[in-house]
Amino acid sequence: DRFESVDMSDDQRKIINAKINEINRCYEFKNKPLQSKKDDDKLFKKLEHAIEFQKYLILEYPNTNGIFEKKEVKPYKIVFMQENFYLACEVEHEHYEFSMFRISKIRSTEDTNKTYQKNPDINEFIKFMQTPFAIYKQDFRKHLIDVTLEVDKSKAFFFHAKKHLRSQTILDTKENGNIIVTYKVTQLREIDALIKQWLPFVHVIEPLALKEHIHKELQAYLEYDNKID
């Protein structure tokens, strides 16, 4: 039961599971959020226990070179995002205080008797997060970056119909039908893929650094494309 870590009553959980069973009779889902493994349920229960009782946890997790290391963390929430489950944690590190660990990559966990108190600012940050690439800084709302885009009128419908990031706001519709859309992100990497997805129908107004970054990447792509033709 993937809803055990969510704050709801047994009756509410039964209702939701019944609705999911009804949906499954009519729909075929091709994407699964997590590769099913024999020990998945056991792992989730251990994570849920550590979250509920605010216990430090030791994870065995691969570093950027693929080598497994043990990391002591303060687990806050299990987060489902972009078809994956993540463990959102506070960490005691000289360069960062928060990290998201993809649960499918956790090889093992070790319980500890140490407890911790949750940081309210990190709790709020987890609620605000829009992508797995969100980065945390203390008083995170003071560090948010404003991004403004102009979307061609031919694609405006898709931005009216769906919030591509939770912070999306449609500020204005221009006389030519184009719309002005804004976002708040923790780093420009969070919006990079969205912009590339809608090129050439999206124009970056600000920040200038993002506009220049997109231009450089497009120029590099064109130069490479010309070389291999």
C-alpha cells in the first residue's frame, strides 16, 4: 500500500484503493513509478517508520561514480515525482542541507536510535518542490528565481490547460494572442527542459542568463548538426 506514508484514515485509504481498482478496469497504465522488487514493501515500511518516529537512518546509496556509500540522513517525506519515488532528507553536509534519494537506488538501510526535530523551512520546501532538481537554501523563498516566458499564441492553449510547474502564472495576453507566463524556481535547471520542449514557440524574456544559456545550447547543437551532415 503506497498510501501508508500519507496522512489519512484507514477508511479514506480504503476508498482511494477502491477507486484505483475501478480505474484499472478501464485504463492500461504503461509507466510504472518504480521497478517492482521483492523487498520493495519492506523498504517502504522501514522508511515510513523512520519518518513517523523522526529517526536518523543510514542509507547505502551510489555516489556519482556508481560506488555505494553509507550516508546518515534525517528522512522527512516519501515524494512521488516524475514517475519515481524519492526519499526527501535533511543531511548534515558542509555544502548542502537537503537531498532527494531515488528509492529504487537505495541498496540497504540501517536503523538508528537517534532522533531529530524537523526543520519547518525544509518541510515548506518539500511542499513547494516542483522537480527533482530543486535545490534548498535556508529561507528558500528569498532565493527563488523569477522566470518570464512569452508563449506563441499557437501553443497558448496548452499553458492555459495545464500548469507545467506548480508556480506557473499567466500574467497577460498580448494583442497578437501571445501569452506571458511566469515561474518561480530554485535553479534554472528546473525550467530548462520545459523551455526546450516547447521551442521554437517559447521565448525567454528573463532572466538574461537563462536566455543566453538557451541560445548557446542551440548554437552548439546547430554547429554539431552541420558537422555531421
